[in-house]
Amino acid sequence: MIKINSFEEYKEHYKLSVEQPEKFWDYIANEFVWHKKWTKTLEWNFEEPKINWFINGQLNITQNCIDRHLPQYANKTAFIFEPNNPNEKNEIISYQKLHDEVCRLANVLLKMGVNKGDTVCIYMPMIPQAVYAMLACARIGAIHSVVFGGFSSNALKDRINDAKCKIILTTDGAYRGNKVIPMKETIDEALTHCDSVKNVLVYKRTNTKVTMLNNRDLDWEEEIKNQPTICEPVFVDSEHPLFILYTSGSTGKPKGVVHTTGGYMVYTAYTFTNVFQYSPNDIYWCTADVGWITGHSYIAYAPLLNAATTVLFEGVPTYPDASRFWQVIDKHNVTHFYTAPTAIRALEAAGLDFVKPYKLSSLKVLGSVGEPINEEAWHWYNTNIGKNNCPIVDTWWQTETAGILISPLAGITKTKPGYATLPLPGIQPILVDDKGVEITGNSIEGNLCIKFPWPGIIRTTYGDHERCKQTYFSTYKGLYFTGDGCKRDKDGNYRITGRVDDVINVSGHRIGTAEVESAINMHEDIVESAVTGYPHEIKGQGIYAYCITTNDNKNSDQLKKEIIEIVNKEIGPIAKPDKIQIVNGLPKTRSGKIMRRILRKVAEGEISNLGDTSTLLDPNVVDDILKGRIH
Ligand code: WTA
């Protein structure tokens, strides 16, 4: 993969990528194996939007992730599986073994009648089979929709139905710290309301007792047992969907972000090489879950496209104790470590005694992703983990962008705590005011948009193209709107300040306030609710819920408990409110709109200046809310 070796080279690449984007990306894309070369590099408009890259090209991404490397790297380790339990043996998966396992599973999918373009739901923990599952789909041109294992059966049901999944791949259960979590049981609950699903393939991980439905549920090991380790790749067009991944926005239910094959491959592979400055003998570890975009792009696809060796970790940072990450780094001589600020803050809070016993001398590069990293956490990471010797790449990107857009290149770009620094080649950021007017110059702040497509940009939202247009391409004409606020310093470095829409970022997970509200409103005693974020020491943001009840007789602790239960049931524990305030009314304008700004300020504790409240229907509501504020 073409690697930038100096800051001068970065500037040259950047310049070329802006002045001649097609030439630039042609050059990168040429490094891969294409069944048929593209005839035109790019066609686009942000109005519809319609974005096509590497037009008329045909390829199979798994051929590029696996087969292409076999002549040289058949015995090279693709994955080191580090199980939840540190006493369980590691599993080493070579590129050859990966090939064989993916092919066997792909053959099972074919036998189950999965065709090119069919959708397959993957609901699995962080075990090698989850990656085999994704790649097996891609092998035969099926579209995977991975659903994070922490989502409830209701959330799962919505995602299965929206994507009309034909097949589900899952496990009996999942290990997570000292817990065993049911997976198949959750699938069973979801499937009472899903008509599209024909079969469920179940991998035994925890030996949890499960019920297997005749003719629907199949045992993974039984099915792959007699399958050959060869499965010819199905070639697809560059713009054939590779996967759907659901993500939260400011309104309505989560939407299925669609990424297509050619552009996704080129963009994720290129950014991996250059941001991390990965070299062939490095051991890379990204602690994300395959249920999120970071796991898709920077655990499954991009490292494999680079023939990298990756640690695949099933557990959590604090099990058996808060030294687990550092222990694993020493054990496997990890050179590149990529995690989220929330984990860094939690481990910082646990204290240095957990870090001290470990050398951490194999580390070369540290990464951060998912939310703004506060300066304190940045320095702690830099000093105690990187020993002031490892560049930190603060990588800003989104589910919709497929790969990293703004980040230092490790060891090349000068870092600055709290700043994602500079755009990668191919990325043209622009800051606009609320009217969409560009704010030029430096030392400025505005809404972050991107004005030119890159190969990994979102193509559509599954089954609802209009929603894609409305959400990302209509706020500011002719621009992709990220939903993030951003500062640009005097040297042109970017600092992401957080979401400017109604999305909360809790421990690096995106949660739509509307989703949480609609879950809370399902409680029979709640008439209305409003949810906002507030600063949380470990999670980045916590969830603050204001709820109006019709049942004044119910004990409020009991009611709060039930509210949490209903959110767990409707979405999952990641969305449960940290603070719940029962209120008599919400601050509304005369036209009935909730003034969220006020609620946000109260939740944030910024109560000295609530701004103009004169347009409120009933200003007294605010006094009541202030009185009952949860500290
Ligand atoms: C936030 C995760 C600051 C941002 C890859 C974005 C960040 C949202 C950073 C996307 C960062 C991600 N600095 N904020 N380095 N990385 N974000 O879709 O608000 O789960 O819009 O993708 O996370 O979250 P998503």
C-alpha cells in the first residue's frame, strides 16, 4: 500500500488529492486485485445524493483481504484471538486458516440459499467466527448487517426487519467479563416478529443451553464440518453494497448506513496504512467491537487488506482487573494500540498500580477514536502508556465515513492534545455557520462539513434514500454535514468539539435522544419525556432524562427503576439514563416545541445563564425543573 513517509510527502499527496482527485485515487486503487478494472473513477452529486466510485469495476473484497496474500503470507498470523478469560488458550489464525474457515462458512451460506445481494444479520460476540461471518458474506456477495451484541431483542428485531435479513448468524451465549450473556435467546425473542428470516446458524461459544427450532436453527460446527475449504469468490460491481450498519441520528429509529465494495476497500486500506504507519511485522490491536464501524473497518477489513496481524479481544478492559489491556499488550508484543477515550479515562481512574507492572515497551503508536479526547486523558495516555515515546493518533471519523477523515499520521504529523489535527488526503473539510456560509481563515469555530466525496462516503440509508439526503446532504446545500461542531486553530488543526445535533455520545456509542425518549414514553405512567446529554467523567457524556408522569401515587424510585428497565428492553443497557428527573412540565414554546437548549443547560449544571426564556408558554416550568435538578 502506498505509504506517506514524511510531512512533505503528506502535503504533496494532499495537494494532488484535491487538485486531481481521480488521478490520486486511481493510483491508490491500482494496488488491489480487480476482476475487471473500472472505466471511470468518479461520478457524483451531493443533491440526490449520487456517488459512484470506480465505475464498472468488479472485484471481491475477500480476495483482496485473503487470497491475494497467500503466496507470500499463508503462514502469517492474521488474528491472535485473546479470549475473555485470560487462562483460556490464545488461538492463532493464519491467513491460510482464515481463508479455509471463510470458505467453509461461505459454502454453508450458499447451501442455505443465500444469494448475491441477500442480507444476513450477524449478532455475535468478539470471536474469530464473527469475522469469518462477515467475510463469508462478502465472499458470495451477500450483504452483512452486524448488530452489536449488547442490543436488546426489540432493537435487534427492528434492524432485522428493516434490512429484511434472510439468515442470522449467532452464538449460544457471549462471555463478557464475569458474565455470560444470552445471545440465541435474544434472537429467539426477536424472531417472534421477523418474517424474513429462514435460518439461524448457531455457534457454540459458552455451552449455554438453547432451544433449537426444527428446520430453522442449525448448528454451526455440524454445518461447516463437511464443507470444502474452497469457495470461489463471487465478483461484484464496485458499487455493490458490502454491508449495512445501523446508527443513531437525531430523529426517528436508527438508520442503516450502506457502504459499497470498491470505495470502502480502497479508503479503509489506505487510511490504515497511513494513519497507523503500519509495517509488516507489527502487531496491531484495536479494542473496538465488530458491532460498530471501528470494528468493521479497523479490525476486520483494513488490517486484512494490509496483511496485518491483529489481536482480536473478546473481553472488557476491567476483567479480571483494570490491568487487562496492559497485560495483553506485553503478552503479544502489541506495537499499535487503538482504543476509545472512555476506556482510557476508566483505566486512569483505576490508578497507576494497574499499569506499573507492565513494560509496554513494544508499543510504537497509540490511537484514540469515538469521541473527543480530553487533554487530561490525552496526557495520561501519552505519559503512562506511550512513555512519551509513541505518537497518539486522535482519529476523527463516523459510521457514515467508513474510515478516518481527520487524524495525524503517526510520527509524521505534529500532534496537539485534543486535536485530530489535519485532514487525510482526499478529505476537504469546511466549517460553516448555521446558515451554511463558509467561515474562512483560521482560529475559527463552526459546523463541520465535507465538500468533496472520498471513496468511503455513505452511499445511501438502506431502503430509504430520501432519509440519507435529508440527514446528511440537505442541511447545507452541496455539502456532506457531519453533525459535529469543530474548531480550527491558527495552524489549520481541527478539534472536534462534539455533536451539534440531538445525538449523545455515551462511552463512544452514538445514541439518539429521540430513540431513548420513545422507549421511555412506552412506559404506561409516562406521558412525555425529553432526553439530553451532560458531561460525564468517564463516559464523556451521560444521559439525563426529564419525564412527566400521570401517576403521582407511584414511588418515584420505583418509577425510575421501571424507566431504566424499559430502556434496557427497548434498546439495551448502553442507552439507559444515568439521571432521571420527574417533572411536572417541559419548557415549551407557544408552538409546542421543547426548548432543548434549556434542558441541556440544566443537565450540564450551567444554570446561571439559561438564555432567553421569554418565548416559553409557561416560564414557571423552568423554576420547577431547576428545583428538582439531579446533581
Ligand atoms: C464522534 C465512530 C472527537 C463524533 C468512529 C462523530 C469523535 C461520532 C472522534 C461518530 C474523535 C468520533 N474526536 N469526536 N477522534 N471520533 N467522534 O459513527 O461526534 O460511532 O460524529 O463512529 O463520534 O460516531 P460513530
